Amino acid sequence: MSEEKSRKPANTAFKQQRLKAWQPLLTPKTVLPTLFVAGIIFAPLGGLFLYESDTVNEIIIDYTHCKDANSTAQSLDSNLYSYRFTDEGTGQMYAPTYRFIPNSVEGESGICAIRFTVPIQLKTPIFLYYRLTNFYQNHRKYVKSLSYNQLHGDVITTAEAQSSCSPVAVDENNKIYYPCGLIANSMFNDTFSVYFVNPPGSTESKDMQFSETGIAWPADKKRLADTKMNPADIVPPPNWVKKYPNGYSAEDIFHPQDDEHFQVWMRTSWYPTFRKLYSALREGTLEAGTYEVNVTLNYDITAYGGTKSIILTGTSFLGDRNPFMGLSWIIMGCVCTFLGVVFLGWHFFKPR
């Protein structure tokens, strides 16, 4: 009979658990200084972060129901907009207004003209975002509805499209949608133009030339490439019909690596309320005065029971306006200091 193999671990420091170890001893001399030092560090840093957040100028205007307005400017209720400026300025502040300008061409999208006041000079960079609410980009079925191989430029079969992009995979003629999937089909497609109304020394509005390039992450652009599929075998997604009314051809086909708005949209959000960058003004300033944003209304967010807004904002070294980080650090510093005082009193009256 063969000798049974021993299951005893090798006689080494690692396998016999003889490695050197260190375990902190939680004594008043170590815990109390740690809590007080953490409180002294966290609270002032939180105050700094909160201050930096408050130095960011921000304008938020909800234009969800602009399509239901008429051609007369309508002042918005206070719950539909938010002004946050570092200074009140010298000019008078007015509630923003919007009006709907129907398109003269039947069936084409109208324009929402949003007008608002900027009381102080805003320094660049200034970013224009759109914000959507009640839009669950984090839904599992939604997040998985795309084909990475197709976006890389690879040729995919009908079966592969149906496996990756359902329910927006192929049309009734069994042609593959390009790009396929729910994410691409639901891409936000309102467009924005920003104008300075009657600037000093001029009677005409000035186009502020917000740039729509440099808004996507370089990593998102690198993973996209032109498709190698025959244009005759692919069709635009159902919601892209207005953009490609005659379908795809060799001369007129979607190039994902050139469309930064598509790249921004394809980086899905973790939350049902989110903002995505549309354009940026990186040179010059926004002078105090009246501005108008003309929005081409292509996207019906009410189909999802949500709202859509524009956001004009500056930035600090921490990013855009967000008091959460500063408040959380202040609260943590206060909690550490409070616990330090409690444990110090406990140790004073009931020492070990």
C-alpha cells in the first residue's frame, strides 16, 4: 500500500502563521490625540472646500415645458431656475424668461429662446451643461444595451447585435442599427447657442462662440472607430431618422470618433439626475448684461417623466459648484472633535 500523502502545511513562517505582526493598542494616549488632530485637520479643510464651492457662479434654468409656451416671453416661477453669483453686481436682477418660436417648416423642431441676466463679469472657463432628471441611465438593461465591438469598428452579425443591443438591435428588414442599443437610440439631441443681447456699442446680438470640442474624455474617443460594415447593411437607430433621413451611404455615415456629444452621452451616469457637458467658453469673458440661449427642441424628456435644464457654470480647483464635499469634511471634523471631548471627559472622571 502506498504511503498516504501528508496534508500538513510546510513548516514555514507564512504557512504556520509565525510572521511578525503589529497590532495597535487603543489607549487614551493614542486615541485622544488622533481624534483631536483629525478634527483640527478635517474641519478647516472642509471650510476651505465649502468656500471654494461658493466662489463658483452658476445659473440653472428648467425649460422642460417651453414647447407649450407661446411667442411672448414668459417669466419663470422661482422653482424653475436658480441664480448663484459671488456678487450681486450693480444691475437689477430679473427672473429668466422663455418663449417658443415655431419652425416655419412643417414637422421640424421649434426653438426655445431662454433669456436671463448676468449681474457681474464671469471669467472663463465657463461651461454649458444640460441636466436631465428621472432618466435612469444606471438601469441594468439600459447599461448593457450596446455593442463594444461595433463601436470599435468591427463587423458584427445579426445574432451578435441581438445578443448585445436588444431591444434596439435590428429593424424590420433585419438590418443592424448603427450604433445599436438603447443608449445610442436615446441620445440627447437638443442643440444650444448662446448670444449676448445688445452688447455695448452694438445693436445686434453677439454669438458667444461656445466650443463643442474638447468636451469628451480622450479615453472615450480612443475606443471608437469607423465601422467596417457595408453602409447598405446598416441603418440609423429609430430616433436618429431626422439626422439621417435617407439612411446611410458611403458619403453620409455616422463617425463616432468625431462626435464628442455621442462620446459624452455614452459614458452613462450612476444616478437618475445628472448633468452632461455640452460646450465651453475657454477664452474671453461673459460681461454683465442680458444673454439668450436658443435651444432647438429635439428631445422629448416628458416621455420619461423627467425634466431638462440648462446649466451655465464656472469652476474652481475642486470642479463645479458642489457643497457636499466641504460639508462632509466639516461634519467629520466636528464628529471627531466631539468624540475626543467625550472620551477625554470619560478618561478624566473614570480613568483606567
